Amino acid sequence: MIDPNLPVPRWRQLADILRERIESGELTGRLPGEVHLMQEYGLAHGTVRKALKELRDEGLIITTPGLGSFVAASPPERRQ
């Protein structure tokens, strides 16, 4: 869950939650839509978009306009 009392920005908390779900195999295929993520986590649209951008930049997801965001077929090795 998102903790507003943490010093970590909410977008990063969401990115961390989704990254963990992807890496564990819990989340595959199409990700929930932005509106769904906004409602589920109580976040603003811009916050959700920033989290998804982070995951795109890491190569974990691919976004296709009009279709949504999908878990990349082969997530890259995580850097230590």
C-alpha cells in the first residue's frame, strides 16, 4: 500500500509495488489501466503516469497508445 507518511514519493512507491509484482510473476500481460491504478491506490493521474514512466524507462513494461501497458516479454536483469 502507499504510505503518505514515508519520505519516498508516492509515484516511486507505486513503481516499487508494481515492479515487485512483475518480478514475482504475479503481474503478467496487460497492466491494470491508469484509472484503475488511481482508484486502487488513491493516487492522482500524474502520479500514476510518473510511476509507469519509471517502469518503461527500466524496460519492465511497454506502453502502446490506445491499448495500455504490458509487462515486457523478457524483463531485463535487475541492476544491483
